[in-house]
Amino acid sequence: MFIEYGCHRGFTVEELLQHEITNSAFFLVDKDGYLRKSAKSQIGTELLKLCPLIDKKGPETSPQTHAIIIDFMALVRKVPLKKLDPPVKTFHDFAIALTSMVTKAGHNCDEIHIVFDTYREDSIKNGERERRGKSKEMVVLDVISSNQNVPVVLENFWSSSISKTAFQAFYVEWLTTNYQGTKPLYLGISPQAWTVSAGCASPFPRLNCTHEEADDRMMFHVQDILSHRSGPTSITLSSGDTDVFVCLLYHITVNWRDLGLKELWLVRNSGVRRSILPLHDICLALGDELTKCLPALHALTGCDTTSKISTKLAALNAVRKPENSSLILNFDSPQLTENAIQLAETFLVKCLKPSTDLKTFDDLRLAAFDSNALKMDFERTTCTSTNARKHIHRGYHQQQLWVQAPFRDATSIMNAENYGFILVHVGFLTEESGDVFSPKVLKGGPLGEMVQWADILTALHVLGHNLKISMSVKELQGFLGVPPGRGSCPLTGPLPFDLIYTDYHGMQQMKQHMGLSLKKHKCHIRVIDTFGTEPAYNHEEYATLHGFRTNWGYWNLNARQYMTMFLYGKEASMWK
């Protein structure tokens, strides 16, 4: 019906299909608004199938190596509390049992590294953590002491980021006073790394880093070990995470062979199954070209922070063709170029339709409409190229975090606001606009504007964007990086947001405070225009020539930059 009505209004099918017909891009999100999840572990299973000569279980015990690196939270959640003797009642008992497991895991190594997660409020992974914990009744403890009883249902305890942060802090402090082992412990935790040996603890600044996840910190610890040893080095890692598996294969190929890495063993615990994989041999079996593509492939097709686009098997089948691997081989470059985005979109099209000659998601939508127009389900069909490109930006951001993980300031190098993050400036509620509307908000008006702003904010949040919201000129200046005052100099750096949603009041404020930068970055702006703007009033030269006067027009924007709420008549725009 929408397509038919649009064609009746003079739009072509090609133009109409460049926009989402549904209220959300359901190809990327589920009915609850969470990112569609891929079966991450499938990539590990399929990669091992490509290595028929590799023993999938590996040796019975961990080989002798120079160091072991342990993912703390992965280990702590596998402590069999109900089977331990003596029984664990307090957190002190828990720490003793956990330390016993740590020393047992490192019995064949010279030194033991334990890496911890950081749980940030603005984390790109918060959506995934919320999804995992939404069915559990959380047990929240912000401070933990030795004589405190351990919660009966630990899964409810681990569902809380606050509780996990408190437990990590407790355990690190406990180790600094209670660890009596002879092998040195290196504790990779923010903001201060520590080394502990036989009751003696001291800060270890060499391992300070800005990484959020233990997955990335493990790469940093490997890099540090290799950088401070001479001669062939062997390392063991303990982690069952698929992201770690993918990243290790990449960094062995790209970074670590030249630093003297001889062997890298990965201890994986999955349920009752345990395997010890020789990643150094697996890299040789897979080949350098495939392993170099793995982080891009994994991020683009779906991980904890990106939506599922295709299955991992389909992506691996696609990337093994030389003409397809070249599409993402250089996706790990320090800068994301327009050409790289186009190639990544084509690669994803190949994952979905291996035999097609099509290159964009808009092409896929049009082909699906042409072949099955009457039965086409827009909630199941592929998303638009516009949303696919935003997905690619997000995938690039995640992939760069993995690629830069061995280096100290990886997360400070990456600016998330360059990768699909959005500024929302609600101009009509600012004090600078005269504060005309905000007193009426709780009295039934202005309903049209409020409904539309609610729709916009909800849609952007549901689609997975990280939003910055400003409701004053001061906040606007801070987010954009412009100095206080009017008529400021142009921005010297790139615009720190992919898009800016605002209204006419906000446009006036940006004109006053962004100076020449507004003209340069005008294409990034989307205007919340409840009642619609006639094209004749939008075009300043035409309006002036014909005597059309208005307080709200003359912005010379592309008509698609106006976000109109709903139809008010034949002349109003029908498109949001």
C-alpha cells in the first residue's frame, strides 16, 4: 500500500525502496529492539573444519609455556561452588577456591596474568549485557567484604555490572594481602595494574591500559610479554570467547610472529568440553589472507556489538573466494574511506546472495520487490543501504578496537562518535529559544512536537545508536567542540557526529554558534519539522524572488532532510 501510494504521488519504486517502509529496520533488530544476534561460536567450528590435520581436542594437559593469561570473569563463573570441599560460604572462602583454580591453571607456566573487565555506563556492549540479564532478578552489591556471605543464586549476582565490579575490586585487594604463591601474578585491571608475589604487591604501570574488555586486555598482555622477552616465546591463554579466538589468529599473522612468538595455545572451556588448541599451527593451515580478514568478517556479520547480517558459514564461504576476500582485506586500515564502505557493503551482499552481481542493499531490495512484489514482507527483507552503511560504521568501530587491542591507548585512538553516533539538540525546549514550550509540556501541549521528538529518540535508541542529547546552547557548544560566544571560528577538526537531529530553533542556534561550519556540515543535519515545509519556502533564492516570506524557511536543505510527522493535507510531505 505504501509503495502504491508513493508511486501515485510521483515517486519511483527505486526511490521509495531506499527508505525503510517499517517503523524499524527489522533486518537488524528484533521485536524488542535488541540487535539481532548471530551464532558467534559457528565461526570457530567452521574454521576448525578447514584444518583437518589439527587435533580438535589437543593435549590432555597444558603445555609448558612462559606465561598463561586468564580471563578472570570467564574463570570465576566456572567455579563449582556446590562441589567444593570445604564448602564455600563467604567471599573469603570464594577467593581461596578461586586462587586455587588460578594456580592450578598456571602450574606449567613461569608467570600468571589475570585480566579483568571494565564495566562502563556508556559501553557499546551495554545493550548486549541488558539482553543477557533481562530475564534474571539481579543481586546488586556495590561493596564486598571477606566475611560477607556469597549469594545463593550466583547467576543473579553476575547479571549486575555493579556486583561484578565490586567483586573484582574485592578479589584484587584480597590477592595483594593473601597470595602466597611463588609464581608472580600480573593483574590487568583499571585504573592500576598490579604485580603480586608471595605477599608482596606493587603497582605495575607497564600493564596500565585503557581497554574496556578482558578480551582486548589479553591481546595487550601478549604484546607486552613478547616485547620484553628475547628469543622464541610460548604463551597459553585461557578463554572460551569466540572474539578472542578470532583476534588471536589475526594478531599471530599480523603482529606477533615478528616479535618471536613460537607457540600460542588456547585453552577453551565450553560446558563439559575442554580443548587446548595450537593457534600457531591453525594460522598456518588457514593462510595469512583468511586470518587477516577474520576481524572484519566477524564484526560485519554479527558479534556482541553488531547485528547479524548473515551466518558465519555463509561469510566464510564468501571470503574464501579471492574476488571476495579483496573486498574486506584492507578493512583494518586506520581510516574508514568511502571506498572501504562500498566494498564492505558489496561483501555483505555476497554473503547473503553468493551468486549475485548486485552490489548494494538497495539493489537487493529492488530485486526482491521485482520478483515478489505482492508477497514481499518488509519486516523480513534486507535493510536499506543507508542502514547497512551505519551497520558498517559500527562494525568498523568494533573491528578497530580488536585490531588496536595490543597497543596501550587503543580505545583513546578510536573515537566512537565518528562511527554512527548521533547528536540530538532539542532546540524548542532550550532556555535560549525563549522557553515558550517547556511550561506547556505538562499541560497537554505542544503535543505534535513532543510526540515526534519521542518517536525520533525511541527509534534512534532502538536501532542501537549511542545518543548525545543537548537541551541548551552550552551543551550544544560542548558536544560540537566550538568555543563559547557567537560567530565562532569554523571547527578545525571533523564534525564529531555522524548526524545531528534538531528543529528550527536549534538550526537558528547552530547558525549563531557554529559560524562557517554550519554551511560545511549542513548535509549532516535532520530537521524535526512537524507541519512540513513547502519546497518553495526552503529554497532561499526562489522564495525571495517570488515574495514568499516565512520565519522558518530559507535553509536550502535537501527535502529528504526534513522529518515530517504525518500528513496534514495534499501539500504536506508524507515521509518521515
